[in-house]
Amino acid sequence: MELERQGNVLVVSHQAVIRCLLAYFLDKSADELPYLNVPLHTVIKLTPVAYGCRVEHFKLGIDAVDTHRPKPPGWKEDGPKEINELLSQTTLADNLKSGKL
């Protein structure tokens, strides 16, 4: 990605977009992406280092609720067993019609 070879870059964006960028630069999997902590009203500075990036957080001093949702207990990398079984057996439309979802 050419962005890595440029000078300083400032990205002002929605938390979901920042999570995607953090996952890329921090080499996180797609399963980890939704659970990356991206606090509101915070500047996140990434500094390239050997084999990764150093992450620094600078809070802007604006009160905000914590919108981070941790990974649910018992969550496996391939997702909840019941949901995977349900989706593999029938189509989503079938599950909705039968009231299983």
C-alpha cells in the first residue's frame, strides 16, 4: 500500500473505518477487527517499527461514552457453534420463515 511509504497522514473517520485501518496496520485478523478498541475523541498515532507499528493514544479531553464492545465470553475464532450449524444446514430465508432466527 502506497500510504505506508508517504509522509505523515491524518485520517478523520468513523470508528468502523479506523478499525479497518488498525487491523491492516497491526496485522489483525478479520475475526479480531470488530473488537478492536477505538475510543471516541482520541487521536491514535501509529509509528512504523520493525515488524509492525507502535500505537499511541491521545485523548482530546471531551467527555464521551465508551462504545467499545469486547469479544463475548466463549467466542471462538470460527464463531458460535450453534449459528454455524444453523447456517450450514439451511438457508437464511428458511431459518427466518421457520422462526429459528
